[in-house]
Amino acid sequence: MRFSKTFIKTLREAPKDETAKNGALLTRAGYIHKEMAGVYDFLPLGLLVIEKIKGIVREELNAIGCEEVLLSTLQNPEPWEKTGRFSNQEVDIWFKTELSAGGELGLAPTHEEPVIEMMKPYITSYKDLPLYVYQFQTKFRNELRAKSGILRGREFLMKDLYSFHTSEEDLDRFYAEVEEAYKRIFERVGLGDSTYETFASGGIFSKYSHEFQTFLPVGEDTVYYNADKSVVLNKEVLEPEVLADLKVSREELSETTAAEVANIFKLKFKYSEPLGLKFVTEDNSAQTVYMGCYGIGISRLMGVIAEKFADEKGLVWPKTVAPFKYHLIGIGEKGIAEAEKFYEAHTDEVFYDDRDLRVGEKFADAELIGIPYRVVISDKTLAEGVVEVTKRETGETQKIRLDELANLE
């Protein structure tokens, strides 16, 4: 990507209505554009980050046998009415729309009901199970207070996975596989040392569900953890019975704030039973399908990464999710000529600032945009037979030979 050929522009100041650090920096650096409270557009750089995150999630889910699908956003009320979830009294975050010919549709806040309806023709026998499908899909939730930049939106991108099983034992087996896959995902996006599987309320389904919480000063949740963080629990389940089950005392636990980036849940028969999702067993009897659901907030995860790693100068992207590897700047006639050659040879990895601006402005934008390596090729460095590379994470600068640049790790 050439800076001169893209429409994005950096901003010295954040919009006055954008108070969250992640929203302010992502807007200033040209990653997102705010349409209204809780609704954002992803610009070219922002979309590249989203796609990097999706790629990591996709690899890990495919590795445990999941298949990717894409369900509709518009929702037929019928299956939701069967589970009691189309009522505004039961679920108060619906966005609904009127059909011109009469009738009402919903905009999906989640997809348990429609994925069951979709699967009915394909799950008839025990031989069809287990089955795991996931999607990357825009969700709509009419949040009372959309705030915190892209950490909480009314329209947001989610990865939601649904699993279908013949038995509770098989559900438990796959649930454990997803737990491990999620841990690998958070490690790969740079959050492995600050994201913890957290005990949370299971509501009416079970005693517990599990969340994945990233410890973060601006997180909306309060969590408690023991010394080695082997036990982390949400404030909502900080009760004597739960502490006894987890074999910890209140005195052992410290408090912090965290941002929920994922959750996993054993639904069992909660939605499959009212919607009549059954299979024929080996002895020809009808059995209700066991289900699990597993979510990751993709756009929220981008916001958490931005929030966690940013410094006073701007964004600092981990290499695995950065839009590009190199932020390239050429200085002087020979420097620009060599920068052009490097860009043409490594287009997919290079964000090339070829604008006719002062070098200081380009350096400031490089720090704001947060790509892992700033590479300066100048007449001066070429005379020394080297190029100058600055690591965004540490600010450390080194000089290396131009032919070594492509192998930089």
C-alpha cells in the first residue's frame, strides 16, 4: 500500500466525541471511521487487521475439524418465538424492522436459533454427528450505552461457533478442545500473557460458563484471581459456594478490571429441544441433539489489542495482526529509488510512505500507525551500505544491510 494512493489521512487530534483510547487512536491513525455511537466503518488498514485476526481464528478452528459457513443477518421470527427469545421483554437488545408487505424481521444479535433451523435437513442420524460450524458475521445489539470505542458496539463482528453432539460426553470432549484452541488464538494475537479463562455464571443452563477475559484498566468487568492466576472468576459468581467449588478463599483473591473477549457455553438441550432438532440413534430411537456455542468478538479483540499495547505516541501492533510488517520511508534521490525497489519486491508486507512531506511528519505518522518496523532508506545510510530499522515496540534502532531486510524477524 502506498500512502499517497490511499484515501486515509491521519489526524493530530481525536474527534471530541471519541473518548476511549482505542477509538481515538484507531480513528487518528486511519483504521476506523465512526458513523454514530457504537457503529464504526473499518478503513483499509483496519480491515487488514480484522482479516489477520480472522485468519488466526480460522486456522485454529479448522485444525479441530470446524467448518466455516455464513448465515443470514435478517431473521425469521418463527424459531425465535419457539424459544421465547423474540420478545422484547425477554431479549431487550433486538433491532427489528418492518417488511413493506407487512410483518416483522429481526437483525441477528446471535445465531443459535437459525443455525439449528439450517441444520435440520443435515442432521438426521447419529452418523451425521458430531458437527461443528462457525462463521464471521456482523451482529446487531441495541445496547443502552454504546461506549468504549470498538470494545462495545451496536454493530460488531463476531466469530460464533456451534457444535452438535450425540452425548454430553462428546460435548465435554469438544468443549475442552475449544478451550485449548482459544488459548492458542490469544497467544498468537499477542494476548496470551494477559487473557485468562474465567469462571462466570451459567445462568439457567449450568452452574458455570467460561469467559476469556483480558486484564485491562478500561475493561467493563470486575474479576478476581489467585496468586498464580490458575483461578479467575467474574464478580457475578463471587459467592461462598463457588469459592468452595474452586477450592479458594476470598482472602487469596485480588481484584482487577478486564475486558471479555470470548465465551464458551454448554447449551445442551436449551435450544435444540424447543426447535425439535433430533437424530436417530443406533437403536432407532429419537434423541435430542446436544449443543455448545463458542464466541469471540473479532472487532472487540482488535480494540483490546489496540488499547493494551498503545503508548503515548500511538498504536503498537503485535507482528501477527499488524496490517503490514514494514513502514517504509525513503529519503534523498538514491534512498527513494532503493525504497521503490524494495516496495515493488515486497508489496504485501510494506506500507510505503511516499508522500511529499517533511521527514518528521512521516516519522510521527509511523509511530501513530504502529506497524512493527519503521524502515528508513536514505542516501546517508546507503553510503554506509545499510538501512535504518526502528522497532516500534521498543523504539530500538539498528542498522542492517539492505539484503538482510526481508529476513528481519
